[in-house]
Amino acid sequence: MNKLFPASQIVVTKLTKFAQVSFTAAIALNLWVTPSLAGDPFGRNEPHQIGDHTEAAFKAIFQQGNYPQAERHLKEALEKEPNEPLAYAMQASLAYINGDLTNLNKYSQQTLAAGQKLIANDPLRGYLYTAVGHFFEGAIVVTREGAAKGATQALGRLRQVYEYLDKAEAISPKDPELNLLKGYMDLMLSVNLPFANPDEAIGRLETSAAPRYLADRGIAIGYRDLKQYTQALDYANQAIKGAPENPELYYLKAQVLKEQGRREKSQPLLREAIANFDKALTKKSQLPASLVKQIERERKSAVNQLNNLGG
């Protein structure tokens, strides 16, 4: 990772971006909450267990895109599953989405503490969520202090994130949960750093990450950011097949179609983009208000583009 730090300001800017997105509107924070469920959807030979309430919260967010339901399950998880770092990580994510810096700080610290405690019994997940905790801490510094003042602390936290991810990888380099989490982070860095290559991150997500719909979602986002819209659309459709109830996936598909339609000056693509924005908005009651506003803004932009083409 040392090769990243000569471009320290770029990395800090990227870290700031991580803290500002939510799985399309906050993907950075949510990408860190990729759990081992009771049934272990990662297909491990020896499943890792988490609590039922934490599992239900995960499904509410990632399969259904239902944030109010997730908050209800997380309230139960914090009472009945107090040693599960994933529950605290998801709470930290929701606190950020809601603009609640106090609880973001609280749950970030609890994520780090629970991850460190888990190392003794489950080193793989313990190291993973210790990395998550350090990531949140860095994001808080940048959010509170700004990129310029918080640069040194943020870079220190980013180094610790990769230090603990490397420790997890040393235990099980093919672990699907590890490869999902690390693939997301590496891909997001690589599409924003001119000297980094996204191919390795995409390969990691394609070959070693699970569950499949989250891996496909990450690859779609990567190709979207690389402006390779045909590939992005293919993977967005694959993600939808795996989690068809999640409105955020239709939003992602709409983003890809909108950009492809703008580039190709295609009325059919823009109309399809608007239809997918509309499909996402049919479930706006279960999405964060900030994300709903973002979807509505992008839909309006797509309509304007279509009108400018005479459509």
C-alpha cells in the first residue's frame, strides 16, 4: 500500500468520498458491512455465526433496501447480540446517512472495540472488523476536520485499515467475505487513482467474493465509474437477478443507462433510465430521505436530457 501515499491528498479526498456515499448514495460505509450470516451465504466449509437480528438487518439493507426495517432489527441486535461488530458497523452507517455525527462516532468506536475483542475467537472476522473500525474513525476525522486538517490522521487510519485487512488475508486469502470487502475498497481506489489498475479488484470480486449479488453490484459500480457502460449494465442486471426487491439496484441500473444514453444521444436508453429511476422511487418510503432526493435529481436530469433530444 505504500505506493498510494505519495498522492496523499488524492487518497484523503477518496477517503472523504468513502464517507459521503451510501450504497449508491453511501456505498463506502455500507460496503464494510458484509457479514457472515448464520447460514453463511459465502459458502464457507466452516460457517461463521452471527445473531439472528443482525442477519435480519443485513437482509433488510442489502437484499430488500429497506432501511426502516433494518433499524428495527438493529435495535434488537444491540440489545441481544452485543458482541457482534457487524451490528455496530451497520449502526454507524445508518448514523452517517442520517447526519448523526454523535452516533457515528459512538458506533464507530464500538465497531472497533468489538472487532478487536473478536480477534481472540475468530481472527479472520476480528481483523476484518478492526479494519472497518479504523476506516470509520478515519472517515470521522475527515468529516469533522476537513481533508486539509485531517489528512495526517486519516492517512494513518487508512494504513491501519490495510494492515488489518492484510492480517485477515494471511489467514484465508480465498475467503469470500474478505474478498468482497477488499475488492470493493481496492476497486473504489483504483478507479480514482491514475496509477492504480482496477483489473485486480474486479478479478477479486469476480472469482473470490460472495454473495454473488453484492459482488456483481460492486463490479457494476466499478465499470460505471470507469465509463464502461455495457459491462456495468450487464453486472447491474446480474445483481438485480440476485436481489430483485432492492430499489437501490434499479437506481444503479438507471445511472448506467442515463450515462450511456447521454454519451450515445440515445432516446431509448434515456427512457429506460427514467423507467428504472421510477421503479426505484416506488419504494422511496423505505429509503433514506437523502437518497430519495438524489434519485429524484438524477431522474430530472435524465428527463431534461431526453427533452433536449426531442424526446
